[in-house]
Amino acid sequence: MSDEVVSACPFPMPRDPENRLDLPPGYRWLRQEEPVCRVRTSAGDDAWVISRYEDVRAALSDQRLSSRVAHSGYPKLFFPEPAPPGAFVQSDPPEHSRYRRMVVGQFTRKRAEAMRPYLQELVDTRIDAMLAAGPPVDLVSSYAKEVPLSVICKLLGVPYRDRVAFGRWVNKLNEPTANPSVNKGAASSLFQYLRRLVTAKSKKPTDDLLGWLAGDHLARGEITREEITAMAMMLLSAGYDTSASAISLSVMTLLENPAELARLQQDPSLINSAVEELLRHQNIMQWGVGRVALEDVEIAGRLIPSGSAVILLLPSADRDDAAHPDADRLDITRETGISLSFGHGLHSCVGKFLTRVEMQVAIGTLVRRIPTLQLAVPPSELSYRDAAITYCVRELPVKW
């Protein structure tokens, strides 16, 4: 494809400012006209974008497409700099497999379900506080961020006394800013804090993820403090920001689809299918995920040369009518298709069971306890994170 065509197809693509819960119109064009399309990203990469469900799902399992960020061909749009060893989401087997095996047992469906009573108490406490404060309330800062922050602190074993500072660093780390030093400063503070925490837990193991890694794998020489710290940073970013974004956008989507909200309120047993549909409809990974071709790969009749950057456009795949009929419509009883909100294959999200339980409790309880929940401002006044890997509404003022 010529350089002229490359420059004519920039990525990321803009959303319709009048329909912020819809995907960029260009995604539909890609699926229909150029399902394997070469683009120029805002980071300066030339990359191949894969947009149809069938192709994206197959590519997620194709080991010829590498997740190794350190590879020179990996799209810099996602990670300008590779993470240190331990951040297994950015690596391939056998390195990926070794790290993932160390933590996957802490994220089983059974363990996620065992967290449900804790989550219910946490959610009820947050809602009690909102009701006591009275409307309007910013649901993002008062609820959608607070719930997953408490969960990740409990999971990692962050002492209660440190959670305010911890939360401040986390929010600075994940919020796009015109001043990169703010994000880098927060990342440095978090890394140093977590490294000290790992050191303390290596001397006195605790009953949490970091305590288990330090008291078991570190003690046996199977992993270093730096690797555990990098793993914690990765889990923190994935487990906090994505959950907070998904909760916020899901509530916003229900408020903008009152008929579906009413169905859920009338039949709370629909919460599980509602969460699956909300995850599909609002796949927060708005630019998808990056890969690099380790050899020549043919996808949908197009040859992607070895060394090429590849972008697997998960949100587009989840809005593909071929996989999810009438895919742009929210239907909380939808039974067709499996969404790619947690990826697929070797790199499927390790925290998918916990995230589902978080969302089921957080969203189900909110719409049950505050049945008159509504936006406190016109939708046009809301601001969204357009320049972040994870899409989200920045603030969500609500009343009741």
C-alpha cells in the first residue's frame, strides 16, 4: 500500500462528538471496506489494523503475533517504553507463562466468588456515603474508582493507612496529561512504594498476593523483588483503571438506555447477562491491543510482513454484526456471541472473574438501591478520555 494511502488513514480515529458512547464511525468502515488496513498512528507507527470479530479472535490466539513490547516492531502507540521483567502482559511464552503461573491461582472463579461478601459490604458502604452526602455526586470519583481501588489494595496487601496516598498515585498514573512528568512521577512513587512493601512482606509474609509471592516464590529464588514489583504495577494498572472505567461507562450506558435499565431493575437476576452485554457494548480498550508479526502472516487475504506492527481492534470486533446481530443495540438479555472484552487465548485477562464479580455487585446494587438515579447534567457537558488506551467518562454527575 502506498505512503499516500497510509497518511490518509490516521489512527486513532475520532468519535462522533454527538454520540460519545458509540465507536468511531471509521470502525464500521474498516469492517466493511478494509478489514485488514494499514494506518499511520499518532505515535508515528505504520501498523496494520484488524477490525472484524472472526479475524481479531483468531489473531489473539496466533503465536506468530507477539505481545513482546520490547520488539522493535511493536506499536509504540500502546507502550512507548517496555516494562521491566515481571509485567507478563507485555511478553511471550515461556517468560509470560512462567510469571502468569505464579499468580493465576489467585484469580480463579472460586476466589472471585469468595470476594463477593466483601464487595457487597464495600459497595453498600460507598452508597450509604453518597446517600448521606446527597446529590449531586460524581459517580466516578465517589464510587466507580473507590470500589476497584479498595479491591486492588486488599488483593495486593496495601495497608489501610497507605491507601489515600496510594490512590493519589494511581489516579495520576492512569490519567492522560499534557505533562508526562506527572505520570512518570506517579509511576516512580508507586514502584518505590511497592518495592518497599515487597521487601517488608519478604521478611514477614502476609495473607495477600504480594505476601504470597514474596513468602513463596521470592523465598525460593524463583523471582526477584523487582519482578514482583513490576508484576504488581501491571496488576494495579489492569485491575484498577480498567474496572473503574468499565463501571463508569456501564452506568452511563444504562442511564442513556432507560428501557434496558428498567428491565434490570425489574429483574435483578439479569445482572450477569447485563454485565456481559455492557462489557461488549462498551469495550473500554478503545484502540484495541498491540502485536508484532514474528513472520509473514496472512489475515483475511492480506499479507502482513514479518516485523510489522499490528493492532487488534477489540471494540470494533465486539460491534461486528456478523458475531453479534444488531451489535450497536444494547440488549441485556443478549445470548449470541462471546465478547472480546477480556481478550482471548494465552493473554486473556487474568482478572476477568474478579472484574465480573466487581461489576455485578457494583452495578446491580447501585441500580437497586438508587432506582431514580439519573444524570445531573446534560450528556453534552460530559468529558471523556479520548487520549487514553482505556476509554472512560472523566466525571459522571448524578442525582436521584
